[in-house]
Amino acid sequence: MQDRLTSTPHQSDEIARIGVFDSGVGGLTVLKEIYRQLPHESVLYFGDTARVPYGTRSAAEILKFTRQTLDWMVQQRVKMAIMACNTSSALALETVQSEYDLPILGVILPGARAAALQGRRIGVIATPATVNSNAYLHAILEANPRTQIWQVACPKFVPIIEHNRIAAPDTLQIATAYIQPLLDRSIDTLVYGCTHYPHLEPVLRQFVPRTIQFINPAVAVVTAAANELNLLGIQSHCKAMPTKFIVSGDPAQFTQIASQWLPAPLVQQIILPTVTVS
């Protein structure tokens, strides 16, 4: 089912949705935390699956994609937006927070603070764009300057997840090659620097020692969202509406992958205008 970008009727704050967006299914880890921590909140979920992955794109592309998504979400009258994408959070969050009259939360700062509270020798796995931004490095050190941090870019992880290859025979080998250098540093904490990566936890648990703590920034960003909703007085006290799922790519593919973690969602497709980057 395809819809053009259209606005919806005005909604009160009591029934207005929280907008959650990601390049694909990674943001489902944030959505699951909303269901757990904010059961009365309704959600509009957007996955930019026609343009996944974001992690190998330029900063200019990421900013334009983020603005385009937020423009559409403002049309849908969301009351808050959660940027459930570490790459966008690293490269576009500060810019768009100053451009939109809407509370916009990213995953990096809450995740970094959670990591700084838990660990002293911290490994971060993320997309190349997030690693190159050093956003986690700076945020963790700001929260606790006594930590030691090592980062590894994992460009193959998002395609593995988006193409439903978590159980493929070579996934364990790929994951081990990425993470072993961090284990060699005797890390005590491992940060999922991409919201897709918690989907790989069954694979990682096969070889990462149980003594190492996993930090899922999705947990921390939803806690931050709850605090912001309360501070602004826009939390919902009504029964949550069913989540509305929208993607820019093939809805059937998204449904097939998402059904591993959620009851089979009803997914619609929107046709995004072409974005050109000068």
C-alpha cells in the first residue's frame, strides 16, 4: 500500500504520537523500549528502507534525509521525535534541534552517559559514519574523563540485519572479526553504537564473555523521552493507539524482518521525493 506525503488532522497532545525514525529496522529496539517504559504513548514509526544503510553516507546526505523525515513528521503532528539512528544523531541532531519547534531526542548522549556510569574500559561498535564522528568518544569522556574508549566500525552489520541474515553461517565469523580487537583490550563494557546492533545479541553472546556489560542506548533514550514528556506536560494518559508503521522501501520486506521481534505489523509505504546533495 502506498501513500504520498500527506498531513493528518490535528491531534491533541493526549493522542498525538511520538515519531520514531531510523534507516530501517534498527529503531525497533527503541520502539520495544517505548512499549515497555511508556505503554500509554502512541507511536508513528518511519523506516527509510529505500536508502538504508545510512552509516556509509556523507554528512550532507544524512542531514538532508533527516530534515526530509522531520518535515514529514511535523506534517503528521507528532509531539516529539526520537532519532532512533546513531548516524543521524551523530551528524544531524544538533542542527535540526535548532531548526524545528519540536522536542527531538537522539540516542548517543543518553547511551554515552549510561556507558560512562557502568564501565571504565569501554568498547563502541558503530557504523563508519558514527565512528568517524567520534560522537560517542566525546560524549563518554565528557560524562567520565577517566574512561578508556576504543571504537570499531562494523559496516557489514546493518546489511546483515536488513537482509535477514542474522542466522547466516558467516555472521558469527564477521562479528568475531569486528569485536575481537575490543576483547583484546580487556573491555568491561560494550556499547551498541547503532540501534540495529541489539538484534545481533544472540550472535554476540556466543563469544563475548558474560562479564562484559552490553549497553543498549535505546533503553536510555526512552528514559530520557519519558522525562522530557513529563517536563513538558505532554505525556499521554490514554490507551495507546496501534503503532503506525511507514517505510520508504518495500513494505513486505520490512514486515518479514520486523515480524521476528514484533507481531506482524501493518506497514504502509510513502514515496519520498528525490534528495539531491550538492
